[in-house]
Amino acid sequence: SINYFAGYSDQSTKRQVESIGICYYSNHWHLIAFCKLRNDYRDFRVDRISKILPVDTFFKKKHPALKEYLQQIAQEKKLEKVIVSFDKDVAKYTNNQKYFYGFVQEIDKGNKIEMTFLTPYLDGIARWLLMFTNSIRIHSPKSLIPEINQLVDELKINYK
């Protein structure tokens, strides 16, 4: 049971939820849960939850894993999956910035760190990745490579 303040409606409500996971994106922690009031899955920003109380009931509904749910949302919102390898000594400089670009996963590949992002804005992530110059390798989507090359060309033109 949570007390939740919805920013879009400026209203506080009491919700009975069945949580499926917690994740960090857009500079906030989010509780992903099935909301019994709305009879659907909802995304609750944790900083808007004013109270959490345990309840004595058990889940009756079978819920998807958090990863499955996020993949479904990515398809519905037409998010682009971006996979980039960073040199390990450079990856540490991504810090919290990576969360602004839809960071979802990181895999240690020896001297590289492979990161996966879900983003609706390829132009935005292209501009961010540009600052890592030759310390990255773009695996997908391949359409991101010419986009970054165009930004480099524009930069060259502005400094001739």
C-alpha cells in the first residue's frame, strides 16, 4: 500500500500495488508495479511516494519480470535500442549521465564495457556519444554511425 502524489494531476492517492521491480532512469528511481486502482501496470516515481505500508494479501496475478515489462514498454513507445562498447578506462566517465540517455544494462567484456540504452532520441545520444570520440564502438543501430559522422562534418565546417 502506497500513498502517491501524481505530478500530472497534482493529486495524492492511496494505491494497492503489486511490485515487479525498481529501476533508475530520467534521473529518478521508479517503482514498476501493478496498480489495483487502475487495474494496469504503472510507473511510480519513488520520490513521489510519501508512505509505504505492508499488507497481508498475496499476489493473485502472475506478473512479467521487470526486464520483460521494460522491453514491452520500449516497443510500445517506439524506443530505439542502442548498444555501444566503451573502453573500460573511459566508461567510468559516463557516471550518472548515462541514465539521461535511457541506460538499461552494462556488461563487462574485459577491456570494454558494453552498454545498452533505450531512447526515443537518436540525435541526443549521438551528440552525447560524440564526446567519447574513438573510445567507443557502436554496435547498433547502424543508423547511428552516419548520424554521428554528420555531426562531425558540421563541426568541421564551423571551424574552417
